[in-house]
Amino acid sequence: MLIFFLSYNCAMNYDYRAIVKETLTIEAGTLTSAAENISKDLDKIVEAILSCRGKLIVTGVGKSGLIGAKMAATFASTGTPSFFLHPTEAMHGDLGMISKDDVLLAISYSGESAELSSILPHVKRFKIPLIGMTRNSSSTLGKFSDLLMKVEVQKEACPLDIAPTSSTTLTLALGDALAICLMKARDFKKEDFASFHPGGALGRQLFVKVDDVMRKKDLPIINRNTPLKEAILSISEGRIGTVLLVDDEGKFVGLISDGDIRRALMQEDFSLDVAAATFATLAPKTINDANMLASDALVFIEKHKIQLLVVVDDERNILGALHLHDLVEKGIA
């Protein structure tokens, strides 16, 4: 058995890079050809979905079902309420998920998938628009469809021209294109997308505010006249590499960072007994809006090449401190 395995592998001397190139070329050609032969019903399909007062229901079986589930997710996240309905489940009660205000998008490359074909007569009872995605307008799906988006390929990328490859790629791409059409028609903006993805990177950029991220408790704050040696101790205890200085009225006036201390050590008049303000950065960059987006604060920090941004109110009372590391930790950077 081992000898056979080794001889078999020795015989399989394929150029895999060439295979990948050929596969991508075939599928790219399929997409290019489809771009030149867009379904004549496209405008009506977009309008039907836009005017839908319910949900866009996507259905299909096998590979078409997997593509359909992804399409439904894309529609839902880009402003078109949508969900995937499996035909088999539909025949066993889930037809109740369809309402008279919905639109159905059914996918079958052949147009003859038995499970899908079995639910089409029942779907028609709801008198809702039925959009078909198939290569064959004369198929069962094609005949039941009110609107048709043709999915035609000259050749599957599969060397046997059997396994759904080019056809599934085209179906997925057409679904994406339809979602983009709907986004454009709805004037769907970045803020809208973020509202559906509050936990994603974009959601963090558009919803997380400085107040949500900045440090407010146990800040290292000392009076500007505090001896430098005590300021150094506060820097170590504060764990942000900086100590904040205030005047006798508690107003923010400056800060001392590790870098300030290192630079001070190089000066001939350096002394641990002088007032902390002697070697401080006075009137550093601040912001007075805790409701500023954290992503905007990051831009401010990067623009001024600083690591710590102090947040104050209009009277320069310290509200908090925003460290670059906090932004990175929260996924803003």
C-alpha cells in the first residue's frame, strides 16, 4: 500500500500554479462576459425589492443555497431586510415565515432543483414577486418567476465541467452587484453600515467616543510646585508614563513625561529638588470635548505626534486622559 502511495504521488507531477491561473482566468472570463450581458429585468428587480414593505427572502438548495445564505447576509447588512429560507424547511412549516409584503429571490442554476421546485406553487399563493436566478428561462423556476436574472456560464472551472465553480462565482457576484444597486438607490452611507456592525472595526470608529475610552480614575495628578523627585514617583505609580500638573486652583497647566525626565537629566542645572514645572511641557495639546469620536482623537494624536491626550473642560479642569495604547487596545487604531 505504501509503495503504491509513493508511486502515485510521484506520477502526479502537476503545475499547480498553472492550474490556479487557469481557474481564475476561466472564472474572471465568466464575470466579464456577464458584465456585457446584464439581465433585461435588472431595473424591475431592483425596483421590486426597493418597494418591498416586508423582507427579501432568499432560497435555494445545495451550493445555490450556500450562496443564497451569503447573499441574504449581505442584503441584511447593507440596508435590505433579508433572511435565508431553506426549501425543505419551507415545506415543513417555514412557509409561514413568508408574508404578503415580502419578495422571494429563488436560486437554481439548472432551474430544476426538486426541493426548490416543490415550494414554488405554494409561494405563488402569496401573490408576492418571485425573482429567479437561473440559466434556463424555460425551466420550472424560470416559468414560475415574475422577474429573471440570468446566470449563464460557458464553462465551469472544474476540469470535468461538472462541479459548480464558475456558476457559483457568477451567482455570488450577481448577488453582490444587486446589493450594491440597492445601496446606491437607498443612499446607504458608511454610518448606516456601521449601525448594523456596532461590534466591527467600522462601528468602533463611528460610535466609540473619547469618553468611552479615556482614563478617568486614579490619574497621576500633582501640583506644579511638587518637587521633581515626587513627580518621578507619581509617573511610576500612574502607569501612563506621564504625570499631570495642576495649579493651586486645580487647573491643568502641563505634564511631565518619561521623555521630559530623560531630557532634563542632560541639563547642567538638573536637580531632583526643583519644582516639577521646571522641566515640564507647559500648555500641551488638549481637547475639551469628551464626546469627540475616538477615531478623530486618534487623528489628532497622530497629527501632533503625541502619546497622551488630556481631556479638559472649558475651565481646564481635568476630565480624563486618553493614551494611544488605550485606542490600540480598543481596536480604534
